[in-house]
Amino acid sequence: MTSLRRFRAVLLCTIGTLAPLSAAQAEEAAEADADTIVVTGTRPIAESEAAALKVQREADSLVTVAASDSVGRLPDQNVAQAASRLPGIAIERDQGQARYISLRGAPNYWTTLSFDGINVVSPEGRDARFDSVPSAIAAQIVVSKAVTPDMPGETVSGNVNVITRSAFDYGGLHAAGKAGIGFAELGDKREYEGSLVLSDRLPLGEGELGVLVSASYYERNMVTDNFENDWERVAQDQRPGAATRFWVHETENKLYRLTRRNWSVSGRLDWKPDSANTVSLRSIYTIFTDDEARDNYRFDLDDRQGDLVADPSACTITPNPTPTTSGYADVCIGNTPLKGTIYGIDIRQRSTLRAFRQSIFTNTLEGKHDFADGWNLAWLANYTQSKDDRSVVGEIAWDSPSTRGLRPTVGYDFSDPGFARLTLFNTVQLSSPTRYQAGTQVTAIDTFAKTPSSLTVLDAVDTTDAYTGKLVLSRETALLGGDATLKLGFQFDQRTKVVDENQILLNTAAQLAAIALPSDYNAFSLSDPFLGKIAMGYTFRYFNTDLMRAASEAARSRFTAVPVTGNIYDVREQVFAGFLMGTVKYDWGSILGGVRVEHLKNRGIATATVAGVTGPVTAEASRTMAFPSLHLNFNVDDTKKLRLSFNSGAARADYDQLRPNVTINDANQAISGGNPAVKPEKAYGVDAYFEWYLRPQGYLMAGVFYKKVKDVLYRQTRTFGSDALNSGGIDRSGYVFTGITNGGDGRVYGFEAAAQLQLEPWTANLGLPEWMGGFGISANLTLNNSEVTKPAIGAIPNRKVRLPGTSDVVYNVGGYYEKYGLSLRLQYQRRSTWLDGIADDLADGGDTYWAADDELDFSARYAITKNVEIYFDASNLLNKPGRRYSEPGNLLTATGTPSPTTTNQTIEWERFGRRYSGGIRVNF
């Protein structure tokens, strides 16, 4: 068997679902020499790894590949989870579900997403969301870590290219499907999944037409365990030694009931009139839906902060159960930032029903033509529409009465960073109107009076229309003593993001009465027990989603939605690009080099207030950038490769960050501002990697990388601290403000290693029994070190911080066994702490971080016949929580105030439970 025929046999069994070999193929495989990868169709993990390594080895730049039958062999419902097992990849999760991809620990916005080589704008923007892309549509996932001139300049750390299935991946009529059911341990909720692929190759004249259609569906029902704390420095807390103290001004439980769905449909026509020409028409529609019923119980601990008088003199700490203050930040009565009691505080409860939708609809017409004398022409046209529907069916705010005696007294204990303990009491008012004490303990929080203060109905849809045209002319020739391929390419991209937001806000007694909203929360709620497991210290009642929908419909029928002009904008980006690239192949390896030049034009339109006048504002900017790159691939011998590369790129600010106005998010108490003048974040990098492709099968890799970053993009994070945006009875001065700006320079460097090994080739030499040949292992490790100079702002001088989004350590370890039709796999992933946000205000709780994240998954497969397989998946077996915290030490030390570094300031803690599913896969 020639190497080409061996590779074709491997691909036949690994592109798409496994196709068993024919008797002739099996006989031919048996006659292969010792270096041949024998494909039998019964070793899906080993065989798919072999196919992936084949593609990876022959690439002219640094890539890593997941072949299709690896995708889905663990609980890999989306592309992010599937790719996370590859070397150098870390993921960020939302509600326990893989969402963003970071390559070699870099920020997630450095990673771009492509379908069949066409960059796709995520519904969310430049932060490519991979949870909206089901892994079922992928034949391969190719991750490029070294940028080449034919990639867009915004590809900084790399590109994740989802190669879709084609009918020409199969020999003829093909059908494959999957159906399964499962449950989530937390809340005993159900999961459902299914997929179907149908394809055939049809004669058409002298050529052939390939037709493929596919569909997939995944549904996940779940609940969450969650608490959140917001920390702040308190201006009135001036007692000796108080300079480094931070207090929780609000603590809350977010008790969610969620239903998330991914579904996709796709179709593809490939026409090959002859061996020299191919025309392809591809269409993919994929959507991620997130229906959430959110019960938020928010305890406004600093409600009476003004009771405390700023006093820098020392005081004797004497526990006082009847203080003249509310107790907030009052150290003299014995309260500390971690333990104490606060009297007569406001419960600011929110009942929110969200209906989020994120969809991608991409359509591509592509042609490839080979001419005489080595000339080739490739062209394509693409239209993609991405939608981010952030609509809120309804949100009701329920607030405690103004009479403090009707409000709860709260005992708090935040000493355990993994648990916010609250104890509720009635509030007893003493003879003096400013003196209160704790009464009897209360366990049912909804016995406290809470009346509705507002109802919000929001229609918010972000639509991005993207057009791409690309033309590449190439020529195969002899150059510099080798066989060369020269490419000249031109590409035009236009992306326009339009945000349309309309709102109904009812916040008067007459308006709420008009829709017959109950004045007592208990009449709006259910008696269902709590579905989570976190010990909150109180019981509560879930709100009734049917009543929320009814209230929303009543509001829509009686009131007119009003445009939220401050949140509406239109941003257009045009990119005119050209590239020249050459690849020269020698017996000893290859050289790939070239340059890409891009001219960018941005235009943003929004409503803003300038000099007291409100109206449309237009901001425009343009710039031209060049991105050179060079890749050297040296064959040490026929099993070992050395790769050296230089590459460059520029991360551009997201579309919402380029708008000339601010956006207000009342649901999350956040304000974000645009900066049309912000510059791209430029990066220049070098890589040096050694790869060893073991015989007869296996892989070892080690490498180092370095990137220099200029004009670092970072988010300013601070308390808004102004009443300029207060309206409709809503105080937004305490909201968190974020905005994008350029900082100083920075760098990130690191080390990466990977191994894929199987025992099968060595069992005979080691004298081991045949059954032990089924064992294999795959492992990878990435070590990072990053640093950027954060510019001075206000009282905070220049300081060194990590590059946001980078983890110091990322590793995956997986072991598997497959033989006799049985396939078992256990996979562990870990990502160390990473910086989330940089504080720019001394009143804030400090820089924020996500704590280390790890996950353990297990899968089992058994082939009943060559066409039927049953499976079982178990995911999130460790059930570790996600935890975000603030660290004030660096912030305060930068101002010259000594402070110990602490990670005890938990901002967010959430856990989602283990999940189990099983089902059947068929392949014909």
C-alpha cells in the first residue's frame, strides 16, 4: 500500500462517523509493512488520532487537529469542548458550559472562528462564542497557532477552523445518526441530543455531484447554585488600620432555572465536472437558545451607609446589639468585613425571565480551478448574518418597604470564600427611631413584605451582516531550488453591526395596577421546593413564569415600547486586504513566507449628548497595517520536524467598544462606554517547536513561543460614581462601568509540550498479553508568563499586571482503552487562575480573577455491530465550582499603601452538578 493510499484509508474511516473497511481494504491493510497505520474501523480513538496527526505533520505551519470521530467521543456537545482537548487550548465556561477558546493561554479575543476557511463574526462580536457551534457539523477542527498571510490580520494567537462535512468524504450513499438522553444531577433535570447526516454522490454529465444534509439538536435543562458579593471601600470607614478594609455592599443569590438548546441544519452541494474544477455551495444555520428564569435575592447591606460618621479616631470595639447605625462598616460595634450583623436592610429582589437567542446563518459559494502550466484559481463569495437576541420577556423588581422595622436584619459570615452564610431576623424598632435590634430568626424570606416597584420588558436584537469576497491566484513553479507555490490574494470584508433596543418600563403604582400585577410576591410565586443544594440559610419561592408571561403580554397590550436611544448604535467595518505568499518545498522541509496588507475603515453612528444637546453622532477612523510572517519547517529525519516561525497580527476592539456612546444594562447593573478612537492591539511573535512522529504510531512535541504586544487593549473597570444616567427612578451611580482603552506594552511567552502514545505497537516486544494493547494516553501542557504595563489613572500609578485572560498553566491528561469493540476514555483538564478585570478606582474591591478551573469527563462506547454503537457519557465528575474573586493587594500596594494580598474576596461562586447521558449511534 502506498503512503497516499494508506492516508486515504485512514481518512475514509475518520472523516465523519466511522465507515468499516471492505474485505479488500482489510486484506490490503493486513499486507502493509510495520510502519503502516492499519485501519480496521474498531479503534476509533487511535485511528482518528492517526488521521489528525497525518494532517498536522504535512502542514506547512504550526497546527493541531481534531479529526471528526474524536469530536463527540466525549461529551463534546460544542466546538469549544471538542477543541479543548488539543494542546495549548484553554476554555472559559458559562453556567458550566464551554464557551470561549484561548490559545496558549492568550486572551480569547485573539482567537478567530472560521467555517471552511471563512472567518465568521460571532453573534456576540469579536469574542468568538463557540457554544453556539455544535460539534456535530464538523468533519475536522483545525487549530492554527502560527498565523500565515492568507489569514485575516485580526488573527493574533490563532484560528479555529471548522471544516464541514462533504459527500466526497464518503464512498457513496451514507447515513449516520445519533440519539441520546441524559440528566443533570443538580435539580434532576433532563438532557436530549440527536443528529443525522445523509449524503450521496450522483453522476452528473461527465462529472459528479455530491449532496449532503445534516441536522443536530441538543437540549440541556439545569439549575444553578450561586452566590455573589460586591466589595467596596467605604469612605466613612476611617478608623485606625481601616485603610485596607473592603466591605460587601451587596450580597445576592442567583437561583436560576435554565433550558439551553443548540440546533443546526446544514446543506452542501459539491459539483466536480472534471478533475480540474470544483464548485461548492454551502449553507449552515446554527442557533443557541438560552431561556432563563432568574430569581435574584439581593441584600442591600450598605442601604444606610450614611448612618456611619467618618471618624479617624480610635474606638474601643464593644459588641452592641442595638447600635445607632445600621452596622454597615461599623467596626466599633464588633462588625468586620467578614462577619457581623446589619439591621433593617433592603431586599432588592428581581424576578427575570430571559429569552436569549444567538444564531449564525452563513452561506458560501466557492470555486477551485486548475489550469495548465501549474496555474490555479480559487474564489468565493460569502454572506453571514449573526444575531444576538438579548430580549427579556419580563423583569419585576420587588423592594422592601421604607419602614426599617418591616425589613430584615441580616447576620453575615463571608469568612469561607466558598460559602456566603446569611441568617435572617425580624427587625425590632426600639424607642429611639434610630435604634434597632435583631428579633426572632426567620427562615422563609418571602414572609418579609416586598412590593413590586417596576416591570421591564425588553426587546434587544444585535444583528451583524457580513459580506466577504476573496480571489486567490496561485502558480506552481520551481523557485530557489525547490518546488514552489506562489499565491496572490485579494479579499474584501464588510461587517455592519446594528443594535436595536426597545423597552417598556412601568414604575408607577397606576401603571402596575393597569396590568393587575399582584402587590404581594407570594401571589406571583410557586410553592415548589428549592432545586439546588447550596445552603442559603433561608427558604424562598420561585416566581411563576406563566404569570410573568401574562404580565408581559398585558404590558405590551397597554403600553408602547420606547427606543432605548442610549443603547442603540450602528457600527460598520470595511477591510480591504491583499496578500502575497510563497511556499517552497525541499527534501529537507519547506519555507512559507509572505505579507498581508490591510486597509481598515470604521464608521460608528450612535445617539449621544454633547454640550447638552442630544442627537446622532458619527465617528470615523481608518488605518493601514502590514502583517509579515515567515515559517521554516525542517525535517530532522523522516519522523522528526523542527518548526520556526515569525508572525504578526492586530486585535481590533469589538464593535460595541467602537460605538460613540454608552450602553446601560439595568439587569446586570452595568454601564459600558465606547471609544471610536481606540487603536488595534498589535502583536509580534516567534515560535520554535520540535515534533516527533513515532513509528508505528505516536506523537511527542515540545516548543516555546514569545509574543510582544503594543497598545494593549484593556477594560477600565470602576464604579460609575455619577447620577448623570439616572432616569425612571433608577439610581445608576453605583453601577459598574467598563470601557476600552489602550495601555502600554506587554509580552507573553511560554512553553508547550504534548504526547500521544499507545501500547499496541509494543505489546509483543514487551511480552505483554494482547488485550493490553488497547491502552493509550494523550497529554499536553502549556506554561505561560505574561506582563503588561497598565497606565496610570487617577491616584493609581503605572503598575505591572498579567495580560487579561491568560493562565499560567494549562494541561490536559487523558487515558483510554479500546479493543474488542469496547472504547473507554477518561479525560482531565485544568486551567490555572487568570485575570478577568483590572480595577481603576480605589473604591473598588481590586483586580478580579477567575480561580483555577478543572474538569473530569468519562465516556464509554461499545460496538454491537459494525453499524451500531451504544454510548455512555459522564461529565463534570469533579463538580468543582466556578469562582471569581477580587484581589485588592496589588491595587493598594501600587498607591504606596501596604496591603496583604488576599483571595478571600469572593465575587461570584457557582456550581452546576454532574451530568450523565447515553444513547445509540448508527452508521451506514
